[in-house]
Amino acid sequence: MTEQKKLTTASGAPVADNQNSWTAGSRGPTLIQDIHLIEKLAHFNRERIPERVVHAKGAGAYGYLEVTNDVTKWTKAKFLSERGLRTPLFIRFSTVAGEKGAADTERDPRGFAVKFYTEEGNYDLVGNNTPVFFIRDAIKFPDFIHTQKRNPATNCKDPNAVWDFWSLSPESLHQVTILFSDRGIPATYRHMNGYGSHTFKWTNADGESFWVKYHFKTEQGIKNLTAEDAQRIAGVDPDYATRDLYASIEEGNFPSWRLYVQIMPLEDANTYRFDPFDVTKVWSHKDYPLIEVGKMVLDRNPKNYFAEVEQAAFSPGNFVPGISASPDKMLQGRLFAYADAHRYRLGGNYQLLPVNAAKQAAVNNYQRDGFMRFDDNGGGSVNYEPNSFNGPAESPEDAHPSFEVSGYADSVAYDSNDHYTQAGDLYRLMSADEKERLINNIVAAMKPVNKDIQERQIEHFAKADPEYGERVAKGLGLSLNVK
Ligand code: NDP
């Protein structure tokens, strides 16, 4: 047996008694000079940090990506440059709307956030288990999330707010259809696909660029829960998916996904039948087939949940040479919002925390000081640029590609008002049983909603597919009257 360590205060002084506080006489009152007691109570009061405003409930694991295909004609990213190359990674899965104690089996998209610790810095692909999103401009995000959270008066979830917003934001229809389909409640985090959702840009060593979308396909197979099973499990074991991921990895049953991309030549973006940067739409697999990139395996659990999962901080703005942003308006908002959230939750030095720190790349810059600067803060090295003292130097060869812009600056909506074709395509590809469950799920969710909101939403379903609208209307005891 290893030698038992002495219990100490946070400053390292031995603690003689951790069961009885210092009191004046055996009855008390308690003495303020019991510094150990004060430190213990005060630290306990400070154990909570702000929970994430979205994606609060999550689970994480470490693993690796192994490259299985040559993709160098599209990107010069070093971690994708050779078959067989392995890059360590950390992933965090989550639900979106629920608070930190919410049940894992809620009907909700699942977060699918991957941090690749590459030799060129950390690359974060902060995706979901769905290829699209409810809205396509970040300016609508706070309003959308308010409708997913609690009513300001009752502090309860509010179906009227949810469907009011969706029915007034018909770009949500495609994602709503996925959400109420079988895939709206994945059986576990292991049994779902992941998608980068946004369009990104890849650039090769010759400076040629391409638009790209990412798909992680589960090798465990897609498995979902029925609404009834999900509700039952939420009562019996709200941490069901968290427990499943941890147990599976502990047992050596390592979950894996195949990573694929769709590649679009840059110029196609000008002529494709819809705006390929609109995150409410997918690129047809027929137009842009999936190309394998690699295999992702999760093989190690975190040792400490708070240190490694709660403090994990992903940002879609963490790119590496060869990968950069697209003009997707939702992505552009996220480039700001993620790092901003981390600065608020964890402080300005959050990237020094072990789970967030680069593991294979050296970090050299002129950032200094700030709360919780717990490394050597650059020691005595030069802290300004330009300088004559051999400080870290810029590398123009790593610049992201420049691009042309044109048009007038203005508040402009996306061109397309076709929110219906792809939602309808999805409805039509479902089997009769899947359609039946989709309709039942929607009808159950819309039952408590005001009639005018129900009617407005039914029109959207009907525009996607008349049968889709008719069946929801029938389930709600309404007749369909598409304008
Ligand atoms: P395809 O037939 O080439 O693709 C259909 C894809 O639909 C499948 O590959 C599968 O994606 C996905 N899918 C199958 N069943 C369901 C379901 N019940 N819920 C959600 N997704 C499902 O046709 P298209 O590329 O033209 O897409 C047709 C529709 O499929 C789209 O409107 C979209 O709603 C949906 N879809 C398309 C994706 C894409 O990237 N093109 C991705 C996911 C969904 P997967 O293999 O990723 O599981």
C-alpha cells in the first residue's frame, strides 16, 4: 500500500482535525481563527462556474483520428497529410437546451464537438448530430434559445414559445423534421452520426481552395429511442448516455466513426441550386458524394469530469493552415460566440487549461498576465512585437487564403425562401413506420399549443409535403387549409 498522505489546507499546511471546528468552549461559538474551516466553506461556495447557456449537459472522451485516405489534393492540413497518421483528440457530446442536470434522453439535437490536438495547433470541429440547423443567421440565436429554455413567468418549458418561433421562422422546418423523426432521440452518444453542419474551406499546398462539409458516420450503427422509452429512461436513469459512453470505454468497447467529407469546387457555390452556405440545407449526396478521410476512435475516459469535460472549451474559430471559414452567417456568429463564452465561463486564460492546451504544437505569443495565469507567463522573454530580441515571428506561408467579396453592405436575408423541398425529401424517404412515429411525435408536442400557432405551422408541413401537413392537421383535430 502506498504511504497515506497528510491532509492539508490549500496552502499545504497539515490539518489536525477535519471533523470538529475550533470553538470557544465545547459548546461554541465558532472561532474565526479556524482558517481551515473558513477555507473549506468558502471554497465550497465557489465550486460552481456558470453553466454553458447551451450544451450544458455533456460527456467527453479522448481518442484519435487515423487518416485512411489521401486528401492532400484538397487540403494541406498536416494532420490529414498522410495515410496512417494519428492525431490525438478530445470529444464532448451533449444535449442542447437542457440544464446541467437534464435527462440525456430528451428530444433535442446532440452536440458533437471534436478537438484535434494537431502539430499546427488545435483544430476544433464543433458540430451536431444533425447536418442542418434551425436558423441560418446568428442574429436569431438568442431569441431561438429563449424559446427552448424556460418561460419567464412560469419557469417551465413553453411549447407555445417553441412552436411560435418555429412557425414564424420556417427555415427551421428541415431541422424540426429531423428532430421529431426517430433520429431526434439517439439511443446513446455512440449510436449517432456527427456532422460539421457548416460549410468550411479547404486549401491545398498549391493554394487551390474547395468548399467542404464533414460527416462522421457511426460504426456502432444508428440506434434511436422511441418517445416512450426515452421518457421511461429519463425517469430511471437521467444520465443514461453519459453512463453508457463511460462504461463502454472502460470495458474496452471503443466506439468509432468514419470521417467523410463532401467537396465542392469553389466556383460551384455561385451556380448551385441553392446557397451552399445556408446551414438549413444539406448538399445532396448525389451531387457531392461522400469521400472517406479517416477513422475516429474513442479509447480513454477523462480522469476528472470537471477538469476535463466541464472545462473543455471548443471554438469553431480554432483552425489550422489548410482549413478556414466560409461565409455561412451562422458560422460567422459562432466564430465570435464560442470563445466569448469561454472567456466568461473560464476566464481569459482558458486555453492554458490542460484539456484545452495544444498538445503537439508549441504556443508562442505575446499574450501575458490576466486572471489565473498559472504557467510561467512567458518568463522573462520579450512581450511586444516588433522586437530585436528573437521573439516569436510571423509565418506568412501559413496565411489563410485571401478571397474576393462584392456587393453592398446591408442587413440581407439569404436568397432562398425554399424551406420546404429538403424537409419534404426527408419526409418522403422515411418508411411508413417512420412517418407514423414522426407524425405522432409532432402531434404530441403540438397538442398544448395555441390553435393559431398550430395552423401556421401545419401550413409549413403541408408545403413540404401535402400528406405531411394533412396528417399533422388530422392528429390535432384540424382541417388543412394551405394558403
Ligand atoms: P440521399 O439519399 O443521398 O441521402 C439520404 C441521407 O438521409 C442518408 O444518407 C442518411 O444520412 C439520411 N437519412 C436517412 N434516414 C434518415 C432519417 N430518418 N432522418 C434523418 N436522416 C436520414 O439523399 P440527399 O443527399 O438528396 O438527401 C435527402 C434528404 O436526406 C435531405 O433532405 C436530408 O433531410 C437528409 N439527409 C441528407 C444528408 C446529406 O448530407 N445529403 C445527411 C443527412 C440527412 P446519413 O448517411 O448521414 O445517415
